[in-house]
Amino acid sequence: MSRRRWLAVALVVLLVLVASPFVYAYLSYPAEYVDRVLRWRDADVLDYQKFPERPMEASASPYLFGSNLDEAIVRERFGIAAGTDDLDAFLEEAETQAFIVIQGDEILYERYFNGASRDSIVTSFSTAKSFASALVGIAIAEGHIKAVSDPITDYLPELLERDRAFAEITIEDLLRSRQASSTRNSRS
């Protein structure tokens, strides 16, 4: 085999090796997801610096949780669940920034790790979904929302003016951060 042909074959093999993960990703996942991962990389604690923000004004009369620190019981229970004898070390190694346990109206445990403090800006990741889910549950209990299967346009009809596809998105889709059911079914 001539040197020129050998280099051409080696280049093709190299291109196939480099392109294979991208081809697999685009065939296995929605293109929007792959594009987002390639552009922004993996999620990290500095995401708040990458994306637009909407500052919120502090409440003139904020609710203040009481403090009834019971760190021993929290360490014991979470230590058992996490399979560790040292909860703080576990949280530090897991790259946790803030870990707060609230029961009722009282803070039982509040610790900050990896250079974070009470005043640090931290990315909530999916923690926000827990709060949103709780608020939706309260809204259902109080009769403001009928069911999580309702389309979001029942409550935000102005979205229909932007795009009729919003009618396919349910409250549950938002809570689970998933595609609307019609989009999921059309990809199956």
C-alpha cells in the first residue's frame, strides 16, 4: 500500500472514530438536546453565569424559618440513607454547595460546602421542580388547578398566540421537564 493511500485510509478511520459519538448522539437524542450539550457542556454550579437571569426583589415581609438545629438526628438519618458515617464529608465530596433540612417551619440542619455561604448564588438544578410540584399540589388542593394532566394553556392562554403547540404541553410535562406527549409519541 502506498504511503498516500495509507494516509487516506488512516484519515478516514480517524474521521469515523471522531464522528461516531456525534452520530450516535444525534440518532439517540433530540437534536436540541445534543446541540445544547455541545454548546453549554455539562451542567455545573456556574450555570447562573451562562444563562439569562431575572432578578427578584426581596420581600418587604419575608417569612423567616425558625431555627431548631438538630444536626445529630439529620446526620444519623441521612448518613444511613447515604451509607456514610460522615455526612459533611459525603456532601463535600459530592460537590454539594448547600444542604438545608427544614421540617415544619424550622431549620434542622444548614451547612454550606465547597466555598459556598448563605449569601452565595447557587444553581438549584432540579430542586426547583420539588418546590414547583409542592406549589402545584397546593393549587390543586385549593381548586386553582384541576389536574396536572391539564394543558398549560388552560392557565396561560396567551401562549397559544405564540405557538399552538403549547396546547400539547401539560402541567405534568413541565413538572417532569419532559417533552409534550404528542412530541414524544411522534418520535416513537
